Amino acid sequence: MYKQLLTYEIRAQVRSDVRILAALVAVVAASIGVRALDIPGLGATTEMLAYALCVAMPVVVAIVGLVDYWKTLYGQRGYFTMSLPASGAQIFWAKITRMALACLAALPFMVGGLVAMAATSAWTQGLSLSQYTAPIRSALAPFSTSVLLALVAAQLFSCFCWVVQCCAAMSIGAQGRFNHMGFAAPLIGFVGVYLVNQVFSGVGTFFLPLSMTFSGRLSSEIMWSSYQATLDTGAAPTVFGLGAYVLIPLFALVMALWATRSIDRHTCLR
């Protein structure tokens, strides 16, 4: 049943996602065109707008997915969804997978837009793309390609965990005992999820024995020890913690299990 649900979710949302991406790409392309003309007073503004919209592409797709999650589970369409012969886990993970695929589909447009904007900005300044991106490349130079790819993958997975947690907060907040609160219950859940994530990020970063040196080598050194050692000197710690990439996914898994149980046993449609 999971495959059928996933197929249905993709078909139901693909047109909406395409329209949103097309609109964002069109605005980015127009901004790049204005930047290429190097119009005084508009060049810098449109450049910032293009960069912001490129980064926002997967974010907007994720937000649209979260809205659809609420509407199809707890809005008027929720009655149809709950009538399907599927478990709460199948419904939950089909929707989550669809959102993840949509966000991944937006990434090439984001990267392409960023590169196009950078190339255009470099051209208007009489620089090559290599010269324009030199500060960024020098900052990343200590890390090997494999380490950078691993960090990017870890960050993407962390964002995926945020989506899982937000959907779980909506399902938990839609239980019958919170019905009198309306959408305020999920909103309180969002705030709670954010606060817990901040605590786990801090604890995982500073106190878990999993870190990386700035040369790109994995280490079991605790960042808090490195941080304390550099307090008097004012220097930067020699490692940065990676424990948040362990605790946040575990928290997302707990939230997902709680949410699937809520869908199965405690859903109360308004």
C-alpha cells in the first residue's frame, strides 16, 4: 500500500510543485538579467534577491508540502485519507517521502541559479568565476572533497529530519484531546520541537565525543574541552562537534513513531 500511496501523492502534487519552481526560476532568471545589465541602484539588490530565492526554492517546496500534509490529513480531505486501507505509518511515510523527493528535485534548480548568478556577477565585475569564488574556496580548502560531500549530505538529512518533526507535530497536535485548541496545538508543537532541537544541537555539538578538526579529520575529542582550552587565549576551538547530526535524527525518529501511533489511534477530524 505504501507504493500506491506514494505514487498517488506524487501525481497529486507534481503540478503544484512544478508551478512553484517555475515561478521562482522565472523571478531568478529575471534578476540575473537585470544584474547582467548592471543597472545602477538595481544590480546589488537583484543579486541579493536572486541568491535568496535560490536558497528558498527547496524551503518553499517543503512549506507547501507541510500545508498539503495538514489539509489532506486533518482538513476536509482528511475523511478520504482516513478511509484508505492503510496504516498510519504508511500514510505518514508516503507523504514524507514525497516531500523529500520534491525538495531534492528543487536542489538542482537552486544550485544552477546560484552558479548562474555568481557567473553573472563575476562577469559584470570583470572577474572570472574562479576569481569571484576564491574567498569561498579558500575557506573550504582545508576540507577534502569527501568530507565536504559528507557534511552536505548530513545537513540535507538534518533538514529532512526537521520536515519529519514538523509533520509529526501536526499529527500529535491533531489528537482528540487537543481538538479544542484548533491549529494552536500544532503551533505549540512547532515551538516545542524548535526548543528541543536547540537543546539537542547544543548538547550534541559541545558534549558528544564526535567532532571534526578544521583540517577535515574525524575525532572523538569533545568540543567543550577544546572550547574551554581556548577561552583565555581567544582563539577558535580546534574541533567542531558533530553530535547534533546524531541526536536530531534520533529525536525525529521518536517523533515519527509517536505521530504514526497518533494517526492510527488518536486522530480526531474537525
